[in-house]
Amino acid sequence: MIFRKIPLLLAATLFSATILIAGCGQSKQVPTESSTKKDSGELVIYSGRKEPLIKPVIEEFEKATGVKVTLRSGGASELANAIIEEGNTPKGDVFIANDAGTLENLRGKGLLAPNKSEIVAGIPLQYRSEDGSWVGVSGRARVIMYNTNLVKESELPKSVFELTDPKWKKQVALSISSNESLIGHITAIRHAKGEKEAENWMKGLMANQAQFLKGHTEVRKAVGSGEFKLGVVNHYYYHLEKKDGSPVAVIYPDQDPGQMGVPMNIAGAGIIKGAKNQESAAKFIDFLLQPKAQELFAKLNYEMPVVDGVPVNEAKALKDFKKTDVNLQQLGQELGKTIDLVEKVGLP
């Protein structure tokens, strides 16, 4: 059963989304609605991101503001469940997640505070929650990486739907279906192409004996070593494997007219409702959308800055490829249907 494989909150929250966020200028900080008490001068951040990817940003924030930060790291689902359990007496101020679905689930439960920051309000509505309680801060694309020693450029697939072609039998690797990015990818296909098309794609992969590995790190290493010709991953896994010296290259699929474009997801952040340090939390959210923090996301993990004009680190800029036309908040609300479909098909 899929629900047994996916952590409690994760099973209810994962999805993929298109993200193309306009540039954010400097603007005056506006407190959240629930900011009524003076901050303690400290900020407690619950982060589902790996510490090496967020600590440099936090250190820059401390230098810029003088606010002391306490970081609690862990799995995004684990921390989200902690926020749910803490309820009206939260111990954290900010929650950082690796996907928008987790954030939207907490918002739906009334556990994130509306944020009236002008910077957040400047982000197009389809790329944040309607009340500003969460916002994407960096993007990641769903791509196909391939081993250049095993695949000729002339035979490369142009679409993820070509991965069900018999010529790729036993040659495609993906993460297992408990992975939030794959679940999100399927949600994007459901939204763009319909329920039946998504079901047929999953069945086609299984019939073609695609291999579902533990995670994206395993996928990228298997493609890099030549165990598989192709792998479906978030774009930065390709860059990490290339950095390791493997003979790999990347395809941004479904770019032709009539095709659905590349599904996207985001790392995002929101302010926990009832937190003790609402104003400092709002300052931190704004800081994540400033060029200096955006440059760090790009430098540390090849992520795509969501602010126009911030240089990328080898990866494509968001404006440079066709993306699936979806709404983050809407897809979060559709997620249960994706889990039901994955369970029905029996995807590994």
C-alpha cells in the first residue's frame, strides 16, 4: 500500500508545480496579521532541508539583522507533524520545506500565519498561497539525465512519455513512489494531460520494466556508472553527478508545441501561526527572496533562483524553458487523488 510507504504527512502533501516567479525588489517589511507581541530577539527555524544547504543563508541573515537563529533540522514530514502536534503552542517560528505540498497542507490546517509582506505579495499568486503564508524560494525541474557513453544524441527522447517505448526496456531508472518529487511529477501529468494519461504512463513504465530505486542519489549514480541509460531526476542531481566526473548530460523534456513542459517544484517557507517571533520570521522570509540568499541557493545546490536577474550556477534559468502550467495551491489540494491513482496502479 502506498500510504504505508509514505510518511504520515508526506502522503497527504506532495505535488509538483510550475514556477516562474517575477523579480522581487526591496520593500518595506510588513508584519504578519498575528504579530502582536515584541519578538524575543531569537528565531527558531524548523527546516526540512539539509543543514549545509540552509546554514550559510541563516548565517548571512544573522549578520544582516542581528537576530539569533536556532535551527532544528529533520525530515520535512517529521517537522510538519511536530507543528501539527504543537498546535496552538508552537515552539518554532518558521518552517522550511522541500516541496510546496507540505506547506499547503499546513496552511489548509490553519497552522501557517498570513503574511502581508510587500515582497511576498509581489510574487504572482499562482506561485504562493493566496494569503502569503507560504512562498517558493528556489525552484527545481524534473529532467531526464542520460549516460553519454550509452546513448547517442540522435536517439534521445524528447518527452517523458517516450520512456515507455520498448527500446528503453530495462534502461530507465526512477525513484520509488514514496518520493515526493515523483509523486509531484505524476500530479503534474494528471493536471496537464488527464487522469487516464497519467495512469497509462505509470503502467507503461512498469510494463517496460523501468527500475524504481530508493532515491534520486541512487538514480543519478546508477546512470553515471552506466547501469542504466536514462534516469528521471530533479535537475540538480544531474549537476551533482556531472561534478563527480561521470559521463552524463541532461534533457529538459516536453518542450515542443502541444507538449506539457517541464514539471517544477519548489523549496519554500512559511511562518508558523502563533509563533513567538512573528516579525523576525517575516524578515527572514523576505531575506530568502533577496538576491544574496538566492545566489547562495544556486551556488550550494544548483537550484534555480526564483528572482529574476539572479545568476544561475550551470543550471537553466526559469525563463529559459517551457514549464507545465499549473498552480501550486490547486495541485496541493488535488494530491489525494494522485496517491489514490498510484496505489491503484501499484507503482513500486
